[in-house]
Amino acid sequence: MLNKIKRLLIGRPMKSTEIEEEKLSKFKALAVLSSDALSSVAYGTEQILIILMAAGFAAIWYSIPISIAVLGLLTVLIFSYRQTIFAYPKGGGAYVVAKDNLGVSIGLMAGGSLLVDYILTVAVSSSAGTDAITSAFPSLHEHRVLIALTMILFLTIMNLRGITESASVLALPVYLFVFAIFVLIISGVIKYISGGGHAEVPELGTAVSNISWFLLLKAFSSGCSALTGVEAVSNAIPNFKQPAERNAAATLMMMGTILGAMFIGISLLAYWYGITPAPKETVVSQIAANTFGRGILYYFIQGTTALILFLAANTAYSAFPLLAFMLAKDKYMPHMFMVRGDRLGFSNGIIFLGVLSALLVILFQGHTENLIPLYAVGVFIPFTLSQLGMMVRWVKLRPAGWLIRFIVNTIGMFTTLAITLIFILTKFNQVWMIFIFLPIVIFLFFQIHRHYLNIADELRIDMDEEKPVIKGSTIVVPVAGITRVVMNSLSYAKSLTNHVVAVYVGFDDEDIARMEKKWEEWNPGVRLITLRSSYRSIIRPLMRFIETVEWKTSETDHITILIPQFITRHWWHYFLHNQTGLLLRAYLFNHKDVVIATVPYHLHK
């Protein structure tokens, strides 16, 4: 039954040889890997205006120079990451660049920051998409958590079906959003030029008495949240069709161009229309209402905006599993993240991302606005480390034309470092937890790495000197009575060795005498040892007996504990029986260096 549901949701298993069919074209990659960055135009301008409103309505004109500054930073990042793509065509982005050029610890800082950022991306995007829906339909505001969780579940299932299939499904909404925003911008500009939609707004350069550099820097850092997701293309180069690095670079340039045009367009319309943030209506919703009224086009824009905000999480679903794979390959994350699922995606990474982001949504009740600064810091730390790593690379290698590349990465490093510091200084009360959480994540990376190294060291053998040791075998079979299950287990044990002993634990002398009499009558050719338990415990006497056998024979024989087990026809039948065998197995696994085996006997009634 469960397998049928899995096949229905996930699809048929794919052969390993079909991996090339799962690679992305530029058209699909732009939709999958750029959805996070493109969606940020829905809230980037709004984040700037929220901060500026602290100085009053007169300060909103500052949103234009701040938006231009954000656009400049976007340009620097696009060209910087383009260089990273060609320098590291196997992907990994900031983690690989920093580890290769700045050391393992710095690389893990970049990798850990990105992993946290991707989890926050899913939580913030699903909540922001819910905000867009509730702006159009306020009656749904009470169901925001359920709406966000439903979308996370949908994206998790879609990505478990494979990256190509999810790209095919999700490309249409992404391109519809781009089309809708450009229709909104062009229509809004035409309306403004033709004399409609004018509002009484402060002119550019108007003096504002209570404005401060601190406030402007805070607004700028908030606007830089629109740049999250820019690094995703450089992380996911292995997901592209060949030539992978060229296709990735072209996708990155397309994304930067589209993002820049949409972001500055929304900022200009918000200023011209005198839009200010509202508690239950987004800035994009207000612009659309002013441009078209609350008609079909308004709901089309709100619908596509909600979709893109939800689908922004899909960028994380593409990048998180691949980054987790690379960390696992280097032994800094559990090896389960290296396993490809039925549809050739890294399923464990996809499920892990979905579960953690859903927990965040539940914890914050869908109000993840306070996570946006943490979300932005989580990506600007890797931005800075990646640029610094590329600077070190150019100085070390000095290839032809390296100086120009070095200058580009230097500008990128100092700019992103400044933004990171601005975020920390202006929003410390919202991002302080990164200074606690990130060291813990790095510590866990090192602990996992040390565990894998210790295991490898302990399991390694000298192939010239160490060979298998041939020993005899003594089999101990715990029995609870004389049944077909016991007979089946003894038959198997005797087929392996003549050194078989059955052990019975009784609670009183009468019980033990009855068992010894029946055993003698049955005479299976196996010696029975009876043990008395004064405290009604089966496990304790068995353990003492096994210790005795182990001490006497471990030099000459392998000790095998052969546990009889009947398998019920229906799963719920298990609750009707004692699970002594399971308890015995669990105890032996953790406390004894003996072989543990189970002989199943399947019941038919």
C-alpha cells in the first residue's frame, strides 16, 4: 500500500544511466535556480520603505538612490559569480571556493551559512507567498500557517519527483510572474507619463530633518535582501546540461538583467504613487491596485506574485541537497545526504530541508518577517567569503588577465563585507543568534568529520598481514517453549554446527521442571540449559549466561545468539505479543561483541 502511494506521488524509479536526462537547459534552470532572486522584487522595495517610514513620509524619496545602490551591488555580484562559475565548474559555490583558498574552517563557515540560508529561504518564501494571498483575500489570514505548510509539502513532493520534472511544472509560473511584473511596470510608467496615478510625494533631494546615516544604512541593508539567491547558480553547476559552465554563466547574466530591471521598476512606481507599507497589504498589491484597480489584471498580478514567492523556495530545494552532498562527500555531514533517491535526486536532503522549514513556519506561526535579516546575513557571509577566496586564488595562480578579475572580486568582497557589517550593526537584535548558531553548526561539522576519520582508522586493516581467522562456532538459542518457531530455529542452528545449546528462563521451580520434562520427551538432539529468574526478568539471566559462554569459548569459537521470531500476518498483531526478542537484540547490539541472528517463522492465520 505504502509503495503504491509512493509511486503515485514520486513516480517510477529511474535508472542511474538516466542521470543526463535530468540535467537542466538554460530555460528551465532560469526558472528553478532564479526563482528566489526574482521573487525578491515582491518584498525588496517594501523592506526599504518600512525602514524609511521611521523618518516620516518625506523620507520615501531616499528609496530611489538606495535602490540604485542595490542595483550596483547586484551588478558587482553577478560579474563576480560569473568568474566563480568558470573557475569552479564542478559547483559548490562559496563553500568550495572558501575551502580551497581560505582553509577548511572558513569553507565550513560559508557552507554552514548557506545551509541555514536555504532553510530560511523556504520558510520566508512560503510565508511571503501566503501574505500575497491574504492581501487579495483577507478572510484567509487565519489559515496562513496551513497555506504555507501545504506549499512546502507540494514543493517537497515535486522535487522528489526529480529536478527536470519539477522544472517543467514550475517554469510556467515563474515566467508568468516575470511577464506580469513587466506588464505592471510598463503600464504603471505609461500611466504616470500620461498624467495618471500622480500622488503628492516629496521631490528627490527634499531635506528630511530626522534622517540619519544609520537609518539610511539600515534601509540599504534591508533592500539588499533582494539579492538573496544570486549565488544559487554557481552552487548548482552540475545540474546544467553541457557545456555546464557556459550555460550556468548565461543563466546568471539573464537572471541579473531581469532582476535588476524589475527591482528598479517597482521602486520607481512605489515612489511615484506615494506607496507606503501597510500591515495587511503588500507594496506590489498597492501598486497593482493603483495601476489597474481591483480587476482581473490586479488578481493576475497578485496570483503570480503569490506563486513566485512560494516557488522562490524551489531555489533552495535545488541548491541545498547539492551543497549537503558536497559536505557529506568531504565527511562533514552524514553520508545519507550522498544517496540519490528513486528519481536520481538527493532525496534525504530534500526531505530534511522540507521538514526543518516547516518547523520554522509552525514555530513563527507564519510570521517570518523577523527572519529576513538573519536570512540576508546568512547569504552575505558566503558572498564575502567567496569573493575573498577568489581574490586569493587570482593572486596565487596569476593566470592571463588575472588583475581585472582580481579587481572585480575585490570590489565585490569589500561591498558585501560592508553590507554584512551594516546588517550586524543596524539589526543586531535580529541577527545576534547567528553568532551562536553558526559556531554550533561548524562544531557539528568537525565532530561528524572526526567520527568518520575515527571509524575509518579503526576499521582499516593491513592487507599484507591481517587475514580472516577461522574459528569454530557455538550457537545459543533462547527458547520460550516447544513450538514450531523453536523447531525451525534449532533446525537451522544444527545445519551450521554441532555446538548448539538452547536456553530457557523460568520464574519458579515448577515451571522449570515442566519445561525440562517436555524437552526430554521431545528430544530434539540439543542440550537444554534452564535458568531461574527470581525477579521475573528474562533478559538479565540470559545476559549472565551469554557472558559465561563468551568468557569460556571466545578464544576458540564465534558466539552466535540465534533468536527465534514469528512474523504475524498483519502488522497490528505485533501489539498482541511480547517483544522479548526485540529487547534482547537491542541489548546485545549495544553491550556484547557477539553475532546476533534472527530466524523468522511466518504465520499464515
